Amino acid sequence: MTQKIVLASGNQGKLREFNQVLGELGVEVVPQSEFNVEDAEETGLSFVENAIIKARHACEITGLPALADDSGLEVDALLGAPGIYSARFAGPGATDADNNQKLLQQLAVRDEPRTARFRCVLVYMRHAKDPTPLICQGSWEGEILRKPSGDNGFGYDPCSIFRNWTKLQHNWLRLKNSLSHRGKAVRQLIENIPAYL
């Protein structure tokens, strides 16, 4: 029997990645939009706080277990920005292209190294009042390119390159899932979630 988990996001890229890796556990990840759940207001001051807020919101409305991902890009030359504001770095309603453009513009006037990291926090809640949600984390070190390259991925993927990864690989998504911040957090999730299902 398939276990259904609500993804507290409407991001189709994340949905595909989670279904690819969790499908082997007999888990079907469905977007919260299937239940007419609107995005929770992200009022937390950290990735962990925002992920908990989003998971709890999805649980409350759907009555199902929920998985929330709060992730973002931390750029050293920008003192960790965009961080928790990665999805809306260029303002409310910003597209991936808008965010990438703002990032590259801000770095264009700086001489500092372009080192950065993607961070991901996953929270799995069995129900809205779950006192011990499963929290998994991963990070991926790399640097920001000087201009976008390639059209694989989503978010900041076009303007970043990370260790042990090349966009020229044929198995791009499988490779990214094995190395990325989200891939690392998902592996923790896979190892620990059976006790929560």
C-alpha cells in the first residue's frame, strides 16, 4: 500500500525530485495544491523554523503527514544572503530568472571569492501536533558563476557550480540527487522515515 505524504510546496522541480527518491519506499508525494492548500507565511528566522511552519500548516489543513523543505543559497560575499529569502530574493513574486539576475548583479561589484553553499532542511511531521518531527539537513559547497550556464535544474542551478558535479553529465538529475544539499537531506530522511511511517 502506498503511503501518501503532502509536500508543503507547489514547486514542480522539488516534487519530481522527492517522488524519484521516495517512490522506492512506497511513498507517493503529492503537492499541497491538490488539496487547495495555500502557502504558509514563512515567518521563521531560520531554515528549520520555516520548514516546521510549512509542514504544520499542510498537516492542519489536509489531515495527512506532511513533508516540508526549506532550502536556499548562502553566498559568503553577501554575508549569507539570500539565505532564507532565496525564493523571493528579487522581491515578492520573483521568478528564478529574476533571482539569478539580482544575485549576479550584486556579485558583479564585489571582488570577494564567489564561494557559496546550498542548504536544505527537511521536516517530516506525522500530524500537526507532532512533538518530535523528523528533521534532516544537508549542505553542498561550491561557487557562483559569472553568468548563467545551461538550462538544467531550477532555482539558482543555472548560475552555480558545485563540487563533483558537471552539467554535462547525461544522468544529470540522478547525479544531482546523489550529491546535492537536498540529496543529502533526503538520504537522512530515507534512513530515518521508516520509524515514522
